[in-house]
Amino acid sequence: MASEPSSEGTRSRATLQEVASLADVSISTVSKVLNGRAGVSSETRARIEALLQDHRQSQRPPKRQVAPLLEVVCYEIDSPFAGEVLASIEQAARQRRIGMVLTGTTPDQTPYEEWVEDVLRRQPVGVVLVACVLPAEVKQRLLSRDIPLVAIDPAGAPAPDVPSVGSADWNGGYLATRHLIDLGHRRIGIITGPGDMMASTARLSGYRAALDASGLPVAPELVRSGEFHHADGLAEGLALLSLPERPTAIFASSDLYALGVYEAARSLGLAIPADLSVVGYDDLSIAQWAVPPLTTVHVPLVAMAEQAVHLVLRLADEPDLAFSRIDIDTTLVVRNSTRQADFVFPPSAEAKRGRSARTKISGK
């Protein structure tokens, strides 16, 4: 006697039939969309996707079968920052006996068009996004299949339905600037990142807050921005150091920026730290190999990767877990690229005002 199908299998079959009926297609067509296979027009696929999302919201589908794989999508996978983050993710995944599939992005920090179809076919445990974003329709296709998403250092403002892991960037910006102020620097430049990146705006805000807390103005000409590349550090460093009243210190909000500033200083005949103090950000391995070794803000990349992998696995087991963001503390690592400001070159506006006031008091 044939065994009766399980209630779970019956429910799954009924759901496919319902969606197929509503979309006026066959069950096999719905199955193709569910599993990311080709052979379905974009219009039909969009209609089925919308119906699947509606069904997911009204009832929990059967638990999907997953492969022991972690999908990782990363912007600029050949950068030193990405290299250290990806190595940490791989280690965290390997400790849990999970493989890793790595994919790069387009220049606008989104996955390539065919990526989502490949993910749906592989059925991974989850997806980790590193410094990139997902288009809304791609995100919904993954979430509708209960494929959890976690972002590390998201490129823009993190989506409320995608948990993220980051570092305390405001605090890092404050620590870097406060360190330079405590060394006596009063004219401090900053090279920040793109204005649409949360990390950039947070580091810049910390810089401004440190200056404000010390009663120092934020000089607009001392605030420069780039794309977190070495070339930007060089170009913006040259711009800052070529000002008529140049800064005595620069907070370069990435280590790659800082190395660009080193090159800019050398080209102008300036020594670090004798003529210019420099603070970087991230504490990549290259920071301690620089000459002189770079004072920088340590970003806990290993801990961030560990948290992201842990969180995506937990979400795979508990799809309804409510979670938004984890921020891990940053710390300042002091090396040899900063020193006490026992010089002012050329005389700062603050010093000029002080001399003017003393002249009036003395009557000279």
C-alpha cells in the first residue's frame, strides 16, 4: 500500500498549484522561478515573484533544503581591505564546516545581473554582503526564499530588513582627531569618503565633533573627499599640503588614503612626522609596514566577520528573528606617524589673532 504524502509535502504542492493557477502558468514554471532556472520570460517571472511573496507573507512555507555554502558578495575584492575581511569570513565559515562562494560586484557596488539566479540554484545557507548593496527586487527574491542576508560595512544606509555588522565609525573619527588635538595640532585636515556612505559621514561627524569640543573651527578648505583609494589620498593630500596655510596634521579616513598622503608629503619634501602628523583608519596589515609605521584607528575586521557569519546562520534557523545592527568598538593604535606639534608652519590664523590681541593690550 502506498504511503500517504506528508502534510508538509501536500502543503508545498498546494501552494505551488495555487501560485500557478493565479499566475495562469504551469507548476513547472513556478518551480523554475523558485529554483532560479532559465526559460521564463521577465514579465512572467515578475508576476510569479509577486505571488510567491504574497504567499510567504500569509503563511510560512516548508523549511527549504540548504547547501553548506555561504554566498559572499564583495565590492573591489582585490583591495587590501576586502582581502582582510574575506580571509576573516572564510576562517569563520571554515570553523563551522561551511564552504564559501565569492562574487565581485559591478562598479556601482551591486551584484552582476545573473548572480541571483546562481544563488537560487545553489540554495546556500545565507548571503553576506561586504561594502555593497542589493537592488530591492533582488533582495526580495532572496528573502522570499528564506535566504537570510547580512551586510558588513554596508555601502549606503543599511536597509531596515537587512541586519548589518559594522564598527563604531563616529567614535573612530573622534578618537583620531582628538589624538591630534591632544598633540597640539590646531589645523587638522581630513580626507573623507563618498557622501552617500554611512562610514564616511560617521567618521566626518566624529572629526567635526572633536574639533567642536575643543573650540576649534572646521575650516571648509581642510575637508576633502575621495573614493577610499590610494590615488585619492595622493591627490587630496597634495591639495591640502599645497594650501597657503597648510595643515600640520591630516586625518586620512582609510589606511590607503594615508599611504597616498605619505607619497604627497614626500613629493613636497615634507617629513612624517617631523613636518606632518598623519592618522589612518582600518589598521590593515600595511599600516605597520609603512615608513614610519602608521598611527591608525583599529577596525575589528575579524570580530565583524565572525559576527556576520554567526548572525546569518542564526537567521537561517530563526527566520523571524528581529535584528538590525551590531556596532563593534574601534580603538586607536598609536605608532610613529604622529608627534607633538612643537611647530606652526606657516603661522595659523589662531596664532595671528592671539598676537593681535596681545599687541592691543600692551599698546605696542
